[in-house]
Amino acid sequence: MIQLTTATAIEKAINKARTVKPRVRVNCFGSYTVTNKQTGATYTVECLKRDGKRFAHCSCAAGKRGRAGYHVAAAVGAHIQLAAEQASH
Ligand SMILES: [Zn+2]
């Protein structure tokens, strides 16, 4: 499980996501499938909130070790957008 603190903490991953531009598919609110369009590799990222803290979980090797990679950054970006859309309705 990866704890998401500030955007700065995952800035490197965000920059990588901007370069790689993976495809993010929404499975449901909080669950995303991230695809690397170059390699075709897919990863499942889950975003959740517990005790007011935000966490993410990624199915890749780095994610399992608690490291936030670009998969997490891409999914979190989609998650925040989705949360904002839901809040505006
Ligand atoms: Zn990952």
C-alpha cells in the first residue's frame, strides 16, 4: 500500500506519467486499469481513503513494495478528476 501525501511526493511519477502517457480506464470509482501503450502492459491501481488519508495500491512489482510509480500517478490523476466531477453533481 502506498500512502499518498502531497503531489510533490509523487512529482517524479507524475512527470513520468506525462512522458509515458499511459491509458487509464475507469473500472469503477477508485479502481483503474493503467495500460502502457508502448508495451501493452496493464496494471490495476486502486485508490482509497482511510482515516482521512489517501492510499493507492498498484499491481506492479514497485507498487507491491510501496513505491509510487507512474501507474499510480496516472490513476490518481483520473481519480481526482472523477472525484471532482462527482462532487459537482
Ligand atoms: Zn505500478
